[in-house]
Amino acid sequence: MADKTKEIQKKEAAEADLVERTRAAKIYNPDVDIIEGKDRIVVIADMPGVSENSVEVTLDDNVLTIYGRVDWKLPEKMKLTHAEYGVGDYQRIFTISGEINRESIEARVKNGVLRLVMPKNDVPKMRKIAVKAG
């Protein structure tokens, strides 16, 4: 049972990834799936507790940053007696290549799952060039 608990615990972000924060909260690395197709790359991030108003996606040069803020509160007249799930914000940073069309990136969040669709730039197809004499 202890091994299974370790498997599902969220991974806390490394100190090196953190910038100076004004909010005292733990920062976790959300688990992500990255799916690549011919014309796009899709990133799916599990961020329980975030909504469209509490998640921010930024792209600065080639650095894509996902940040989700979680405001978790206990229901009134109740107290926490046992917790196995850490509550905190989420942050994940990726370096993307030049093949991504930066102007067409789309982000949607539903039920704590962020889905980024990053279309690839149109890649010129190879063509044969006729060589003429003279």
C-alpha cells in the first residue's frame, strides 16, 4: 500500500525551476502527455483544482511556461483529519522548437486537465529542380 501511495503522489518542482514568488505555496510539476502528429503537437497536463481563470500559459522566445493556481478551501464547519494529496500550485516549463506556429497555439482547460494544441509550421515539401544546360 505504501508503494502505491508513493506512485500517485505529485512531484514537487525542483528548487532550480522556481523563481522568486510572492505567494507562499508549494509548486508541483504536473504530469503531462505529449502527443505528436504530422501537423501538430498536443500537450495534456493534469492540474486538479485549476480552472480557466487560474491557469496561465506564456511563450517567451522558445520557453513555454504553464502555471496553474489552486485555491483550495475546506467546507465550512469541517476540519481536515487526514490528507494524502498535497495541495499547491502547478508549474511546468518546456523549450519548444522553431517548427511550432507560435501564433496558432490554443489552450483549453476542463475538469483540471489543460490541453495545449500547438500546430506545426507548414514545412516546404521537397521538390526536384530541373537542371538546364548553358
